[in-house]
Amino acid sequence: MAKLKKWNSVPIENEIISILIKNRGEILTSDLLRQLGNKYQDFTKADLDEFLFKLEVRSFIFVIAIKKEVSKVEINPRGNFSQSILQEIRKFTH
């Protein structure tokens, strides 16, 4: 499991959603892995796959395969998000 380079109270799942919002709702897994690797020590592709699976099962994101090792992650605008997150999502989906 990934270790923080410094203490952080934000769960990784929330960090992924935040990164998606900053990137207008979509990002490649390679870019997401790089960004999370900068923040979390020893963060691996297996860790990323685990968190993406959890978010996809809970209908927060969609993962679309592009190449063998690269997928596109999109935020699900119909996900069960808080009102503040939904307002941010509506800025780039409308």
C-alpha cells in the first residue's frame, strides 16, 4: 500500500476525484499515476488499479481502455457526490 511522503488527511479516493475535477473530468491513468506518485511514496500501478476499481464500482468514475497499459479515467457526472462537488462538475459538463 502507498505511504505518504508527509502526513495527509485526504483519502486517496478523494485525491483522485480532486485531480479529475482539476483536469475537467478526465485524465489518463499514466498521468494520474505520476501525480499520485509525486504525493504518495511507493505508489504503484497496482495501487492505482485498486482505487480506480473501488471508485468505478461505486459509480463515481468510468475507466475506458485506450491501450494495453493506458486507460482514460472520466468522472461520472451522475455519481452520488456532495452538492459542492456536483457544482464543480457542472462547470465543465454543461
